[in-house]
Amino acid sequence: MIWIVAIFGAVVLLGLAVCCAALVEVFRNIAELRVALNLQDKPTAIKLDVIGARCDEVGLPASIAAEPSAIVVFLSPKCGTCLTIADAFRGGSPETVWFVLSGTPPSEIGAALAASAPRVVLDDEDAIANRLGLHVTPSVLTMTFGEIGRAQAVASARQVLGMIPVTTHGRSGFATTAAFNGGPH
């Protein structure tokens, strides 16, 4: 009787191992397809003529210059992805993350970013976006001591969370997506 149970257990374990190996292969094939179809989840670079400009020169708060590394997230109340990104920061955001909301935001985005209110800028009539030449939302500016480093269009909250600057052991830098595993909520 024990031999039958042992053989049955061995068969089940062998079947489980085969299923796991097949699942690994499926995920590898999906990854290859994403690369082949250019469906990778990466921010897209945006060319701006104001790269290197200071934040106060384009209408952003001068207090951003106090941060060694910061990001400025541009959101629109007309954009569903923007609302999803705002929801990712519902519980607050690090002091290195600023938000620029175009026009008058609806209560949904305002409520989602309420905990980050000191770092939320309303861009009435798109004055800041026009100075930057940035008419893509959602998008992110990467700043270093208030100087614009780069601009990127983003397609998910995960991409924005992966761009949040972190300070570790006295050094500032930008995190990778893997460093957050879901980011702050």
C-alpha cells in the first residue's frame, strides 16, 4: 500500500514539475512577443526645446530646485490614465514628486491628490505646458536641482512609480520599477 502511495506521489510531483516548466516557457514566449511587437512597458522620450531650463523659468515652483532629484507629473482631468496615476498617489506622495494639473481638475483627481496638495500646481490655460512645449498627458519631467533633465510620456502608474527619485545613504538618484513593487499608496 505504501508503494502505491509513493508511486502516486512521484507521478503527481513529476506532473507538477512538467506543468511548472511549461508555464515558464509560456511566460518566456509572451516576453518575446512583447519585444517583437514593441509592446514593452517603457516611458517614451519627448523632445523639448527647454531641456536644461530652470523650473522657475517655465512657471514651475522655485521650491523644486531644493530637491537634488525630483519629478513633475503632468496630468489632465480628461485623461483616464491620468486618473489612474493620481489614484496611485491617493495616500500621498514623496516630497520629490510634484504634480501639474491642466485646467480645472474635477473632484476625482483633486481628491486623489489631496494628500499631496502642497505639491500640486494648477496650470490654468496651460501656461506652463505652453512654455515647455509639452502637450502630452500623462507625462513626466525629470528634474535635478530644479533643472529640466528630460521629458517622457508615460502609459501607466507603474511607469511613474518607477521614476520616483529615492535618497539612499546620502545619495540621490532615480529608482527602477523593481525598487518599488507597487510604490506608495
